[in-house]
Amino acid sequence: MLKARGHDVQGSDHLVYPPMSDFLRGESIRVLDGYRADHITPDIDIVIVGNAISRGNPELEEVLDRRMRFVSLPEAIREEFLWERRSIVIAGTHGKTTTTALTGWVLTSAGRDPSLLVGGIALNFGGSYRLGLGRDFVIEGDEYDSAFFDKTAKFLKYLPDFAVIGNLEYDHADIYPDMEALRVAFRRLLVLVPRHGRVIIGADSPEAAGLASLAHCPVETFGLDGRADWRAAEIVPVDGRVRFDVWRGGEPFGQFSSPLHGAHNVRNALAAIAVGAAAGLTADELRVGLASFEGVRRRLEVRGEVRGVTVFDDFAHHPTAILETLRAVRWSYPGRRIWAIFEPRSATSCRRIFQDDFARAFIESRPDEIVLAPVFRGQLPESERLSIGELVREVTRAGVRAREMSGVDEIVEAIAREAGEGDLVVIMSNGGFDGIHDKLLMRLRAV
């Protein structure tokens, strides 16, 4: 929960962890640990209530009792920044953080001076936002709900002129009871785009492609599908990068190089290229921007290498994200031994609804070693909770080595003992995972 006092900003949260805790400190934003009524002082001008806050929170109760001015985060963004800008909203189940950061960067690289708001630390910008003087505002379109008093998707507040829907799969079981409820949110996004706008849709996602007819403006598609308006072909890894040809409307548009691994990141790059072209960038401008993109923290980020063992941090928590991440590592590093370490932590990944999908993701990606941590949300009823034991048994039956471990200390000791030179350790969680990355690197140094 954020509180503004004049030009000062402070906020409350439980256990803020890197990289965002470091970023907030660098921005001189005071972070208060925990929620207390006395954090709400009379000099506060406005309170932005995050969507994790609900009735019973002591700070929220104090705000309501005092009748202080409060808004949701997406409301505040719309009112303060979007009415006078061309809003470019990047949405979809997977890849929206990377695509948002990349789109913002290609526009910045080309001198368009856009503004940006993204749900991660974009390395080119050294943070999660940018305030420019240009016409465009590139914003990550989160489908999660807005606040305790507004359970509609955040992206419905963002006044889209351009809307990108890269893909669509079921997620956020705590918000959307079924796939149809999720579809409704994305349908509402598309009908908000004005006639002079642009809708850009991932052709490789049947659910996303099925929404195209709802648009009241020009629609373009992108993907590896041969029928896509923007298509990538001849995708090859070269010296730690990915090179591919881009075709537009059946005509060659140019060859591009990206530092991002995997087919899913080629799709993300295509989306950014399509947006950039719609905004008037040339192929050369787009090529320079893509080649100089540095990525986003926690998206297959190398945290360190010790004794020839490379440790990656990745935000993957949906079965499809796990599958694509591990496929990308295998494709970019053929012949290397891959460890997949996964903590089920998100509200959906902790639930049994993805039991079979997680098994399929690990079986199809076939890492050499799979280590599964306990389900983070242990308070879920057993009938609803993901079963790690069942997951291990199903993956093992398919001939893939998998183990369940009790926590970070056991995982760290096992990897430090067993990993050898050339091994790649991919740690996947949408949370801090008890600082496992630094603990593992420290333990590897001590061995």
C-alpha cells in the first residue's frame, strides 16, 4: 500500500525482497515492513491500495475510518499519466513483462522518448518505469484484479490505443473461476481500443487468435505460424544470441538478432517489432533496438557462476512458462546438464488444477535433474493443493529424474554436492524463494 505526502512516497508491505526492494531503496521510497494503523498519518494526501490488500488490514481500516482519499493503482496511473498519451498496453498470460520492456526500449532507442511502466526491473532503464516527453506510454497490461473494491482487470483502466495480446491460457484461479471468465476480461480489453488504434495478436495462441474478430480497428497477427502477418523464420542460436528472419505480410522485412533465448522470446520480439512498426519505426531502427536490449531481471537471469556451475533465476510459475524456459535453455546450451528447481508459490501454481500440466511440462522439457520444493501456500485444503509427491511419481514414471526436498537448505546442499562443471541450475519461482540463489552461490564457493 503506497502513501503520498506532497512529493514524498512511502509504502507498506510484508517481506519486500530483491530486486524490487533494492530498486525502491534507490528511488528513496521508504518501505515500512508490515501493516500498522500508525503508519497512516494525517499528512498523507492519497493512499494507493494494492490488490493484495483486503478488509481487515489495519492500514486500510484506518484509511476508511478517517475517510481519506484512496484509489487503486491502475486508477492512479490512468488519471495521472494516460489521458494525454498514446497508450500501448501489452497483455497476455506469458511474456508481457519482457515484451513491455522491449517495446519501451525500441521506442527509446529510436529517439521517441516514451514513458514506460513494467512489472519488473528492465535492465536498459535500470528500473520499472520511465517518464518521457514523447507521445507513447508503454504499459504492462495485467489481467489481475485492481483492488478490494474493484475486482476487474487492471488493464481495463489503461485506455488502450494499441493493445497486444500475445497469448491466452488459464491462470489466476483465485480471481477467475474458469477460462470463460478470463476470456471475458480480454474481450473487454479489445472493445476499448478506438477505431484509429491497433490490435496485435499472437497467432500461435488459439485462445488469443479467437478474440481478433472483436476488434473495431485494424488487427495484425504475429508468430511462427506461416499465416501470421508478422512471422519469424530461420531461427538459429549464434554465439549466445538468437538470429531470425522477419516476414511482414509475406514479404521479407529483415534479419534480426536478440539476446533473448527460446522460441517464446522470438514471439515477444515479434510483438515489439509489430508495435514499433505501427508507431512508425523503420526496420533498421527496430533492428538496433532489439540487438541492444539487455533483458529483465528474473527472466532467465544469470545470477552467477561458481566452479563452472551457472545459476539462473527465472520467474516461471505457470506450466507453459516452465516448459518454454527449459526448452530455451536446452536449445541454447545443447549437451549441458540442466537442473530444474521449482517452488510452487503463486495462487494458481499451488493448486491441484495444474497437477497434470506441471507433469507434462517437466516430461516434455526433460531436464536432467528436477528438484521440487514444498508448496508455498500450505494452508490450502489438501483436496485443492498441488501434490508434490504425485508430481514426482508421475515424472519419474516417464523416465525423468525428479526429487522432492524439504526446503532451501536441503536443495542447496544437494546441488553443491552433486553439480559439476558445465551444469546449468535454473531456479524458478515467482517469489524470493528464501534467497536460494545467493545461498547456493555461497555454498558452491565453500565446497
